[in-house]
Amino acid sequence: MARFDMYLLESLSSSWRFTRFGSKLGLMLGLLWWGAMGHSAIADDVSPGLGRALDPVELKRLQTHVFADGRGLPSGSGNSRQGAKIYVEHCAGCHGDNGEGARAMELSGDRSLLASAYPDRGIAVYWPYAPTLFEYIKRAMPPEKPGSLSDSEIYAVIARLLEFNGLIQKGQRVDAAFLSSLDMPNKDNFRSKYED
Ligand code: HEC
């Protein structure tokens, strides 16, 4: 069988070699075919095939820009009791039952400073301002469904996180005004790289 194939190939190629024109024509046809195939493959496949276009409603929901002083925080509110349920359902699997960390980093814990040998990543240490937590969670958490929590659910889950960190009393209502006025305990230990 293999010998037969070889024979067939040889006779085919010698018949193409018969005239110089034949070989040029073959080359041109080959190039045309390759170009057409290549071109259509690229056109069909120009995106890496990840994600999808957002519709205008989704886009509007994600357009939240929150600044350190609280500008941009939306209306809505929640407390840690409501937040506890949301936390168990959507966050505890990665961040631990009490924010102590599991598959993903801790969200509460000791208060060792960032400059220490084993810096702590709990919110009380790692976040100089509370309002930006809102935008982070809204945009990024939970990672497999970002943007899925309503604004009030996000306030509620933040209340739960602040409770884990000993920063609020149980039942405290958390909203835009509250987050803007909350003094984070480690805020004075952050320095801009532009300061001495
Ligand atoms: C599938 C695992 C997973 C789930 C579920 C999840 N997270 Fe996260 N979370 C992560 C990972 C991973 C990071 C670190 C991301 C990074 O640094 O880029 C993170 C980071 C964070 C941070 C920033 C921590 C820091 O100080 O840098 C916060 C706050 C947070 N998550 C809150 C939440 C909340 C609230 C929920 C539930 C609504 C949640 N996460 C659900 C995996 C998860």
C-alpha cells in the first residue's frame, strides 16, 4: 500500500513538472487556496472567544466609581445580620466562615502592621478607607459572578466584614453615609510613594 502511494505521488508530481507553466499554476492555485483558507480562519476567529458583550443594563450596573471619601457610593443599605446570610452563601467557601481565609486570603485577623515580618491582610489593616470596599466587591466578588449582588446586598456583606474585623456593632446599618464617615484604624500608616 505504501509503495503504491509513493508511486502515485511520483507520477502526479512528474506530470505537474511536465511543463514549467504547470508548476507555476500549481503554486498559484495553492497560494490562493491557502490564502482563502487562512483568511477565513482568521476572520472567524479574530477574538479569543472569551466573555461576551454586556447589554446596556449590565453596563450601567457596573458603572460605579467610588472614591476614598465616599463619592460615588450608591443608595441602599444593609446590616450584618442580612450580610451573614449572603456571606455564607457567596463568600465563606473561599474566605472562611469568619473571614479568616481559606482558599482565598483572610478578610479579618490580627492587626499586625503591613511593615511587620508577617503582615496581616485583614480589612482593618489592609484598607485605609472603607468606601472603596464597595466598588471592589461590586466589580470583582464573587469572582465567578461579579456584579451579581444588589447594592443593598453589598452594603450588608460589608457590614458583616466590618463586624468580623471588630469595626462595628452587630445590627449597625451600613450605607453610603456610614461608610464615608468610618475611620479605618490603620489609615495613617499608609504612605504615598511620593511622600518622603
Ligand atoms: C471563588 C473564590 C472566592 C469567592 C467565592 C469570593 N472571593 Fe473574595 N477573593 C477571592 C480571591 C482569589 C481574591 C484575591 C483577588 C486578587 O487579589 O486579585 C479575593 C479578594 C477579596 C477581597 C480583597 C481582599 C484584599 O484585601 O485584597 C475582598 C474584600 C473580597 N474578596 C470579598 C469577597 C466577598 C464579600 C465575597 C462574597 C460576596 C467574596 N469575596 C467571594 C476569592 C473569592
